[in-house]
Amino acid sequence: MKQRMLIATCCLLTLGGCASQTKAPIPEASAATKPVSAEAAWQQRQVDFAKMSSWRLQGKVGMQFRDQSASFNLSWLQNGNDQYEMNIKNPLTGSIMAYLKGNRSDVTLQANGKTYRDANAERLLQGQLGVSLPLEGMKYWVRGVPSPDSPVQQVKLDALGRPEMLQQAGWVIEYTGWQGNDWKALPDKINLSRAPDNTKVKVIAKDWQTRY
């Protein structure tokens, strides 16, 4: 029962209340470097984004799973592919409800005045907060690229070579908004769904910061 205290709090919150932030413009690719086709742009996007050394996403997340729902603000700092820090915040007050920090083998979660540890972030979030987030895949999907850790079942590209829909690891990821009109633009609206347990996750990115 204590392990579900945070998610019970989340369920009372709405997706609103997040102050808007200025979006950094995404520079257009030059004619010399712009890929000649959507498929070429898609391949080049994956190559370029693999070189990204760190990134920070600030936005809001809405979730539906089984007969529960939750919403929260999110600040996600990713260093390389393994190290990350994540603040889960109250969307009305901005106060931190949970703090997650870890890598592939060691994860720490602080919530409800307690500290929990596990070797797996997804299992830790599920066990302590009742939240089902596919973090291993999401660290790629939120940027609009597939995870290199599992096969891609299906991908649908737009005219610029950005994904409109990506299917991987049992999840369907749909992209409905972008921060810019370039093939390297980052998403600002992402919908994830998993049919077997009717899990749905909506991510709205308000601010992106990247470093190569």
C-alpha cells in the first residue's frame, strides 16, 4: 500500500499547470549536407543522433494503464546512453515528487521520504510507483530515433525523413509535432502505446537542450 502512495497522488493531478518555455530554434540543414531523400535523411538522423553526448528534456507526461491514470512534469537529463537523472514533479506546484538516478546496472529512486535501489529502472518504477515507463527504449524514442537494442518492426517516415510512426519492442510510438521544420528537428509531441495491457503514454516536450 505504501508503495502506491505516489501514484495515488499522481492520479489526482491533471496534465495542466506546466509553464510554457521558450523553444530553441532548430537550424535548417544546408544544401550541401541535406540528404537527398527521406530514407537517406532517416539513416543520417540515426548516425548524427548517436553522436549526441548529452541531452535534457523538460516537459509533461500523461499516462493511462489498466484502470489508473497519472500526470506529472518531467525533467530528464541523459548523459550518454547509460547515465541519467530524472525529476518527476507535481504539475501544479512544481515540487519534486520523485527523483530517479542511475545507469544500466544501478538505479536509485527517492520518493515518499524513502530511498529505493534496484538494478533495473523500469522494474523499480513499476514496483514502487506503479508506473510503467519503457525507459530503455524511451531514451531513444523521445528524440525520434529507434533503439539499437531491439529490431524495428515498422517505421513510417514523413517527407523530411522523420518518423511519423515507429513500432519496436512491443510499443507503437507516434510523432505528431516537431520543434522545427528540419530533418534533424526534435519531437515535441509523442504518443506511446502498448496493446496487451492497454498502456498509453503521452509526452509533450516543452524544452530541449542537446550537446554533441
